[in-house]
Amino acid sequence: MISIEKDGIAPYLSVLLAKESEKTTIEEIYIQAKSILAAEYGIEESNFSNVKKEKIGDVGEVVFSVYEIKKPPSWSKITELKNTENHVIVIFKVGEYYAFYFSEKGTKDRVRPYFSKGIQLRSLKPVSISHLYYNFINDDRVKMLWLSDISGKSKYKADSKVLSGDSVADTLDPLLDQSYMMSAARTSLSSASQETTIGVNPFKSSIWRGPCSTWQDFENRVVEILDKINSNSGEKDRPIGILAYPILDVSNIEKPYDFVLIDHELLPSDNRQRDLLSEIHEHYRIETTDVFSKNVISLDVYYEEKICGSFQLKTLVDDYLVSFQVTPNYVQKLKSHAQKFERVFRHPNLVKCWFETGHAIVGGMVFKTEFRDVSFNKFLWADFENHDIYTEKPLNNGKLALSDIGKKKSLFCWVKNFWNSVGIDNAVDQVLINSVSPTGWLYCDDGAAEKADFIHFFELNDVKTLTFIHIKAATRTQTGDRNISVGAHDIVVNQAIKNLRYCDRKNLVNALETRVSAAKAKQCWRDDKPIDALEFINEIKNTPENNKLRTRVVVIQPHTIRQKYESSVDSNVKKQLNTILVSAESAIRSSGADFYVIGTLT
């Protein structure tokens, strides 16, 4: 095995940071790190060069060693054929802190989980996120931000985005960007000699700075980083106030008021949980129940409106990731249904839960929300003319009964019997007026790849209005109370926004034309009289480009009662709901459409 001197090492600076939790030596840490590499990559002892140790002045020490990895080439299926790669491990120690450099890509992420756990490296722990924030993230100096959306799977917001500029934090939108967390940042750092920039990935305990031309350059930069975190012991929880931040301490979360599962349609078609979520959304209902213990979620689960089990979920957090300690109580006759539902608790990333303390479980992590008191003024209120607000659509054997739309008392029937675009324009004191008979074209698009539950097309005074109507039944509770609910709106609002691209008439026509065969089975009415759905598609298609076209997106969710909504003052639940609705309105308006939500008068 070849041995090299330190002057032959001049790497790209990207290091894993750790802090001593128990007294140890750099030699012991090297032996343990070498053991991890041997186990992870199948490296023989003979493939490591002799370790070399040197002092770094009076401030610290460093050890390094070269090792070989044998790998099959990426182009070959012959497992016996191996390439030999040479890599280096370098470990610095300054005070209580360590920095690990591994030349093999991905090794930092393999080693970090050993900190504080298992046998190897248990005397180290990752440098706390808040300590890295304090030392390296100053919102006035941030040059680049890598952001990740924490609002759960959504098709109207980017899962991640990167922003760059001289002062990136100043460009953040207080409303739209509050559902993003900072996964990494590049920021300027002042040293005694110059102004430099470094990259920080706090959740991976990693700092990077760029290529080093010499060993001395590499050593000086690493020592500067370690010296900084040794000298400054401060903590900062929210370095950029607008963004969301996950928390480790969940001892004070309490009073869960909404628990929902993400929409299965937002998962890839080959995702194993997609079918499970689809079945749950169709056949199950969830109610949160009062619980007097902090950090516990209590649920009653109903299968086909019969309670099949109750669950107590204790929320645990390890390295910012949530897991649930589940205590079930099954109804024996429906035990198998309860156990099927219980499977979702193995996947906290499928869950959304909100708490009155301002916490939320989203995307498999716990966040403390800084509520912003924004107003949403696009609620309209309806009495729904004795229709059943708890029934979304007429069903026959669990499937939409097209021929029954308008003949029963579901919300689909209410739309068919009463919808008229002028009702929104003529609303008095935000009350929807439905005295006018249904006019215009109404197309039921419910089903796979739907653009909306209904699409309405109407002309008045040479202005045509295209309305996408999305419907979600009110959430039934055992007590009959309908308090303000974030979860009741979350899925249907996301469904509305994921189809925003069809607000563009060309996109809508193209989408409908590709489904002409399916359209033949759709229900469609003109001025309340049945017509062939293809006539509706042709009407949209033949609308001249220069014709004035007004577009609306309407969410019908009768769970919200006007009196309860308007009388709620300083309610965290209302603030959270308003935040979701105002964010949705902003996305919808950017597509050139107006947005309305219809709740109930009583």
C-alpha cells in the first residue's frame, strides 16, 4: 500500500463536523472511523497505509491515512473485474471538535449515523444545527439558499428551489416562502485576512468551501472553521425568520386538532403507499380525540362509518426525523381494517398533523410554526338548500353514479341543480345567491386524471367565464361539531392547485381532446339539459383567442361555518387556515384566475 506525505494532499474542502460527548483521543477516533470504512466498503486491513499524526501548532492535531477500494467498473457486469481506487481519510481535532474529510464520495453520509450510536464513534455527536446557524448563517451575508418545501407533497409548489444573489434573505416572500426550510446555504465569512464564502448543510453537519491548492491551504481553512465553533458557543434557532425550522424537542407539543393523510395522487405511480392511501381516502375517516398527555396524538378511525379502532401515537424524534410509538385498541370485528390503516404510521412522511401549540408534523419532521395573521377575504357562504354536506357525490357500489347526479342530495347534486356563475357576481354580504336557474355549460370531469370535479362555462355580456369547481364533503364528527379545520381544506386546495395549468384554454382543450373516448361517458348539461359532452369540448375549443375569458377556481368545502369562522379571534387554527388559503390564492392569481372558497351559512 502506497504511503504519502501530507504535502501530497490538496483536496476539495468538504468536511463532516462532530463534537466530543465523552473524552477521547484522535487516535481512538481514527481507529473507529477506519473500522467503519472497512465494514462499509469491505476494505481489508492491508489496504490501509500506516496512519500519520501531526501537531497543528498549539491548537490541535491531525491524522491521515490512504486506503484502496476495489470496485467493478460501471460499464461491466463481470463482478470479478475490479478497478482500484485510492482514497484518503483526514481527521482534524481542535478543542472539543472534530472535522472529517473523506475523498470517497458519499462517505460522510455513511459515517455520520454512527455518531452517538452503536459501538464506533459513540463518543462523538453531530454539531448542533443551532450552533452552526449561530456561527455561519447571518441573513445579511447569505449568497445562496437551497430550500425544501415542508408543506407535504404538492404539485403547485416546487419541492425544492435554489435562490442566489447578494442578499438572498431579503428576496424571500414572508407568506409564500414560510413553508420552505433551509437545507443548505452559501454565506460569506469574515476572517482576519479576507472575506470568503463557505457552504453549510446543517442537517448533515457538513461545511464545504471549495478546492484547495495546497495542504497548508486545506489545513488553515479547516482549523479556521474548528476554531470558530470552539470559540463561539452561542446558539441560534431561526437565522432567517421567514423560513420554517424543524425541532428536536417535542415535549411541549399538545392539543392536536387535525390529522390527515396526503393525497395519494401526489405520489409516483410506482410508490408502494399509493394504493394504501387511495383505499384509506375512499373507505376510512379519522377523528382526533381529546388527549391529556403532551406529545401524544389520539385518533378514532372509522371504516365505512363504523369505528374499527383507536390509536395513541407518541411522537418521537431522532435526528429531526419523526417516528410514532403506536398503542392500538382494535374493535375485534373490524380488527383487520384497523390494522390495514395502522400501516400508515410506519411512514410519517404520509402524515400531516396540526397542533394548537403552533406545531405541525409535515414531511416526516416536526415544525414550530410562526403564525402570520393574514386575512382571506374570498369566502362565500351558502345554505346548500337542504343538501347533505357530508356526502360528496352519489355512489353506486363505491363508484360515482353518473345518472344520479342532480337526483339526490349530495354536493355534486347541489352543483348540478343550482350552480350559476352569476351567483358569485351577485353575492350579497358574501352570501351566494342561487335563485337563478342553472345556465351555461356544466361538465362533470370526476375520475382519473380529472381537471376538476366540474368545469362550468358561461357567457354574459360578451364575457365568458370558465370555472373549475373542486368539491370536498364536510368532515363528519361524532359530536356533530364542525370547528375550523385546516385538514378539511388541505387536500381539496392542493387538488385545485395541481391542475392550475388547465386555466390556460389551450392546455384545457388539449387535455380534454386526448380523453375524447372518456368524455363520451361523462355527464354534461347545457342550461340544465343533458347534452353530449363532446359539444362542451367543441364549445371551449371554438372560443376565439381574442374573446374575453375570465377564469375562476372554486373550492366547495362546507365544513367551515360562517359564524365560527368570523367569531374566531386570535385563533392559531384560523391563522393556519388563512395562511394556506392566501398562499393558494397567490398561486392561483399568478395563473390569471380568481379563487373562491364556499362554506356554510349555518
